[in-house]
Amino acid sequence: MEDILTLDELFVLYRAANNDFQMSMKATAAAQGADIDWEYDWYDPEPPKPAEVIESNDLRFMPIGLGYEGG
């Protein structure tokens, strides 16, 4: 089967099987009284954080040097 499917199709198949298993485990845990977050998805990546902007005054605190020390 792996020979005729693309990598994207294999990934979708894996996610579908994993989601089914995850819902089954959540249902089992809920039946035993656990508090379940039904919307949580471990794979859902967090949105990327914006890059930090370095102000001109912060340049003196960067760990770089020009080969000499000031006195």
C-alpha cells in the first residue's frame, strides 16, 4: 500500500487512524470519570511567534564583538 500512496496521502491516513484511536481513548477515559478536552489536538501546531525587534539601544547587549574591548 505504501508504494501506491503519496506521502501526503499516507500522512492523512495516519492522522485519521490516530484521531480515531485518540477519540476512543478519550471516550474510555470520560466513561471512567476523567475530565476530557475533546477539542485538544496534540498535533495542531501553535502559530509562529513574531520575531523580536531589536532596538538600536539594545545592540550593545548583543553577544557579539569586534575583536577589542573598550576601556
